[in-house]
Amino acid sequence: MVSSILKNSRLVRVYLPKSYSKLESKRYPVLYMHDGQNVFQDRDAIGGISLGLEEYVEKNDIDVIIVAIDQVVEERKNEYCPWVSGEFVRELTGNSDSYGGKGEQYIEFIVQELKPTIDSNYRTIRDNSLMAGISLGGLITIYAACKYPHLFRTIICLSSSFWSNQEEIEKLIDDSDLTLIESIYLDCGTNEAGEGTKLSDEFIKSNQIIYRKLKDKILNTSFVVVPDAEHSYRFFKRRKRELFLSLQKK
């Protein structure tokens, strides 16, 4: 798909549930996911390990449309961070390189270009979508929830790298009206950056801060610390059930 907002293009993968062709009057919730090449099949995934969602939703008869937005590799960190990284990141990582600042345009691409295309071509529930992200995808997902709570009402974030824009995302949450959000799930592993490292500790602290701020605004917010989990798809894929908890409860 070509984006006039981002001035680039990427592959967008759309999964339709098994019942879609049989129940011609039914409308479906839509789960929007970042890092789309890692969502469905190992053969497409960077690193060769995906979440394996196609097999999972079919095995469990989950009626959801999944829209997986491939990353543009050289722009991923820029598009998934709404703000340019600053002093907090430099102190934490020792890396003076800055990144980010295109997250607002990336979400505008989803809201103004991609979502209308999906809603026009498929039988969707237009005003009650889900969004999920991993790592920096979690950061941009919370940003989207704050900016468009009337559209993305169910939010799932695995191992979110909030620390890349820590101060800014905290302030945005504080300033946002999130009363339309129905549920938020957050998790984080204890070994995200390696066992016993400072960055692993900061990963958890960062997520805990965001959790507390969201919990103050949305009662149905949960946060899980996953023992021994690392920052890789070997561990992310073990938590794919959490992507569909809200749908399976209905």
C-alpha cells in the first residue's frame, strides 16, 4: 500500500476468519498489528520466527479480521516513535544516536488511509477496533490509543519499549481522555535485555510507570511480569493468547 502521508509504501497483510465467506451479514472486529511480516508465518518473519497467528486463530475459531502492517525496515524506529529520542535514552543505553519523530504520521496513515480502505472493503465493526504491538510497536500502540480512543478501544502491548519516549508518552497519557478505552493489557519479561542487566530492570520500571498511569484512568488495565522472558519472538509467540483475551471472553 502506498501512503501519501508517509511518502513510502509497505505490504499490508489481511487475514479473514473462516466464517467470513459463510456468514455474509456478520461484521467483525479488526485487530491492527505492527511489524506485520512477523505476525502470521515463520517463512515471512525477520529472524524466521513469527507469532503464528494464522494457525492460532483458525485452531481456536476466533472471529476477527487481522490487519498486519509490514514495517519499512529503515524507518521502523522513526515510525514507531512519536517523538525524537532524547537524554533519557542516551543515559540508559550510552548511545548518542537519536531516532524517532514520525510516529504521528504513521498513525495518521493507519487512521486516514489504511483503516478507511479496510472498512470499505470488508465487513468491519468500524468504531471498535483492537490494536496490538510488540517492543516499539507497544509504544506506538499506546500513542494511538491516546490520540484515537474512539477508534482503538482494546489495546494489547507485549514487551513495550516505552523508554524510547518515556517522558513524552507519560505526559500524553496524563493529558488524554481515555474513558472510551475498554481494556488494556501490558506485559514485560524479566530478562528483556539480558539477565541481570540494568536495561532489563529499566524495562520493567518503565512498563510499571505506564501501567500505573493507565490504571488510574482505565480500571480494566492489567500488567503481567513474565519470568525469564527475553526480548525475542521465541518468547513473544508464547503470549499470543493475550492478543485475543477480550474477544474470547465475549
